[in-house]
Amino acid sequence: MELDVTNELEQKVPVSPTIIKGWLTDELKEQGRDTRYYIEIIWVSETRMTELNKKYRRMDTPTDVLSFPMENNRIKNASNAIKPLGSIVLCLDVIAKQASDARVALESELEKMVRHGLRHLVGIHHN
């Protein structure tokens, strides 16, 4: 798996790209899927997430995670073909509030949201 992480926040994200990559790989394996994907993670502010949520879901409020699937093109590299899967946009402040409200560890809520975003990228949607 190839993973790019972009942090648009003015603060450090409390989990490393290595941990995130592990969550993504585990989720793909648990679903019985190939792990040769390129995935992008983008951490954004509540303001930016509100803009994205309004543009793509017509909801003028921040949300925890949005997923943007990529086209099914292939990116070639020296070792094998990597399929671009998409981008997962996460709002740390919203996720931190959810963790606090649910009285769960922030890292647990972050894992839940990363996995949730990945499920949307592979076509699993909730009702």
C-alpha cells in the first residue's frame, strides 16, 4: 500500500502515518481485498470540512470524515501495479469531540473514522 498524508492543520495529528497505514491495511485484509492501493489522507480544519460538506453533501456543518473515490486507473511502479483508491478527508476537531462525547480514547475514534472512510472508498455505504 502506498499512503500520502497531508496535514492542513496548525497542530500535529496524534497518530503517525505508519499507524494509519496499518489500520488501512488491516481493514482491506479483513474485507478480503488486495492491499496494493494508493490512498491519500487529508487532515482539515472544521472550517474547511464545513466547506467540503456543503459543496458535496449540501450540509452546512462540519463532519468527521468524507471519502472521495478515484477513477479506476493504474499507477505503474517498479515493483507492481498500484491502484489509486481515493482520498479520505478527516476533521480532527470533530473526531476529538465525538471521542470525548462517547468517552472513548481519541486513537480509537480516529481508527474508527479512518476505517469508515476506507469502507466508503471501496463502495460500502450505510443506510
